[in-house]
Amino acid sequence: MQIRQTLAARFLQQQRKFCAWRGARALTAISNQTTKIGAYDVLVFCTLRNERVRLPYFLKYYRNLGVSHFLMIDNGSTDGSDSYLAQQPDVSLWQTHAGYKAAHFGMDWVNALLHRYANDHWALCVDVDEFFIYPFCESRPIHALTDWLEDTGRKSFGAMLLDMYPKGPLAAQTYNEGQDPLEIAPWFDPGNYTIKKHHLLANLWIQGGPRARMMPSEHAAQAPALNKIPLVKWHKSFTYVSSTHALVPRRLNVVYETQGGEMASGCLLHMKFLDTLGPKAAEELNRRQHYKGGREYEFYEEWTRSDRDLWCKWSEKYVNWRQLEILGLMSKGNWA
């Protein structure tokens, strides 16, 4: 069984490497400033489309964590996202008008840039609406985390995607450029999560949260995966194979303790549920470039149109990373 799993993973690895090579051909450099990347720099990789209003705070947040350079892929934005990013001194920007779905939902493009620019760097792969939280993040820069991971021999770091939401209808509060989205959407589900182990890639598969409980019961089992491995000490032989949910080699997916105790982990505060979701859902339903034809966006469009409230009596208001550790959603492990 283990031999078959290893062979299957290797085949998947070679397949995705070929897809990355093909995906690279679809990318056009708009502002390639990768010569500025230093040997010790932590890099952010991100694919986006029409996220202009979110970009100023996104860049500010990760700069404050200690990220040195952003490698961004713009998938045909029409709202000025590309021109804004091209003006940033620490951003390298590529653009493509190719299909997001055909590129394995953008991961072929991300893998292409990782393979070319991230070797021997810590690479953080996130979406524009995801904010990385790790133990001691309020007082220690991201280099403190990556240095500790290297000292302990770890090459990857897991983080649970934590859906954040406001109290009341999504459209009731306007998100303004440069604003911390946590000011609008500070609530999350502290429980109702399920976990299982993927048989082939050995990663944990986590589902639940507000999206699972708000979906019709017949669709709840197909709720989005919340497990991610966003931070990796990259090597040119590595490849993401399912968004940032899993990689090959398989050992990179074991970001949990297998013999008791806890392994250090983080969270990604997911700020999808703002007033910007309504127009975004309408656009993505028209494009049909997301998983299963964007079926998930059908629910989002219905929620925004009906002014449904994701908040419930069990919702918890975010305070800090220690709160998330107490709730069992992340852990500092043996990092003191």
C-alpha cells in the first residue's frame, strides 16, 4: 500500500511540474523586480483578480510581519489592481488572461513562480483575503517563526482557514480601502469542525465553520476544505497539488503530531465575508472559473441577496492567537 501511495504521489508530482511549466508560458511579466530579493527574504505568492480595494491593507499587513517581497499574479483584473501593484517597490507582478480553472485554479501559475524564484526561501502562499496568524505573531516577526522551524528541522507549517464574518447582513457595513477587515468581521465559529486524514497525500482534511452550517444539509459534506499548508521552505522539487491544501513530497503534509502531543500550527483569518462578496459572487458565477463551476458562489450570491446573517449565538469574537490556541484551532507546540 505504501509503495503504491508513493508511486501515485510521484506521478502527481511530475504531472503538476509539467502543468507548472505550461502555466509559466501563460504569464507575462509586468514588473519583475525579483533581482531585489535577498537570500534571507520571506516571500509571499498570490493570485488575484479585481481586488484593488483589498490590496493596500493586504500589503501593509504582510510587510508588518516581515515579508520582504511579493510575487503576484493578476488574472485579468479590470479594476486597476494591476496598475496599483506595478507601482509597489517590493512587488513583482505577472499577468495572464488564461483560464483560472484550466490552470488548476491558479496553482499552475503559482507553482511556476515558486519553482523559478522560491528555491531555498521560505514561501508563504495566501489569497488576498487571507491573513496569516502564528504563535506570538503580535510580538515576533515571521523570521522568528521560520528560524525556529529551521532549527527544529521542519520544512512546512500548517494553518487552519478560519472564516471570519460580521454580525448582521454582509452589506450592512462598507469595507473601505486600507481598512483592517477585522474591524468589520471579527466573529468566527469556535467549533463544529470535522477532521479526517487523506489516504494518498497524508494531509488532514478539515471542514466546517459558517459555510458548512449555512449550506443546505445535502451540500454540507461538500463544504470547502479549511486545511492549508501556506508556509514552506521551498525546494525546486516541491509542488503544490491541490491549492495549498497539499504538496508533494507527501512528508510536507505531515504538519500535525502523529504520536501524541501537539505540533505548532497557525490560522489564516479568512476575510471573504464583507460587503464586497455580493459583486464578487455575481462576477464569478458569470465566469464559472471556480471549483465545480463556481457552485459555492451560488450560495454566496443567495446569502448576500437575502441579507442572511452568518452570526449565531455560538459565534466567538476574535481577540488574539492565544484565544485560538485555547480553543484548539492552532498551537504553539513546543515553541516557547
